[in-house]
Amino acid sequence: MPFFVCYDPNTLEIKRNYEYTNILDRGEGLVHVEVVPPLHYECVKLQKDELGNVVLIRDDDKWNDKFNHEIKFIRAKRNELLSKSDISQLDDIKTSMTEEKKQEWVNYRKTLRDFPSSVTDPFNPVWPTPPE
């Protein structure tokens, strides 16, 4: 579903943001603009460009707050995935693995450990897939 903000065209004040569900949402005399990724609908503001056109831009203060909030959840999930993969590091499990499989687990776990610092879109993270 696409996300939108609606704003007062006189003041450029964002009145609300919403997930578009119905054509009736477009009333109220406000201007409605779709928020396209990588922008996040809760982290935008409006301003006029050099030609006087209204443009939607990222609000860095809101983005940083939201980003830091989401990173906390990403770290928690990362820790959970690392815990679930701990079994792959037990000696009795590792002795039954090929060298290739051991390396896959090493790579997967390293990717998980580095994940919070490498994620670019915390609202839609693409998690690494564990080895089979």
C-alpha cells in the first residue's frame, strides 16, 4: 500500500500521513502527496524549490529519531538470530560439517554481527538467509 501525506497548500504544514485505502481520503481541500521510498512518511517535510514548486524532502531530525528507534529492533532481532545460530558453532555439530558449510556459517554470523551498521533502510531490512 502506498503512503501519503496531506498538507495545507498555504502554509505547507503537513496535517496528517496515512496509508491510501480509498479515493474518498482525498477531500478536505488539502494537497495529497505520495511518499516514495527511500523517504518515510513519518520523516518528511515540505519546502519550495528554486522555481517555487513544493517538494517533499527528508526531515533529518525526524529521520534520525526514527532510524535510531528502528535500529534497536534490528539489533534485538539480530541477537535472536545469532542465538539461534549458536548451535552451528558447537564442536559436535561442526565435526559433521564440510569445510564449505562451516564457512557458510561463519559468513552468515559475520553478516548478522555487521548487519545493524550496514543496513540502509531500517524500515525494510533485508535479512541474510541462514545456511541450510
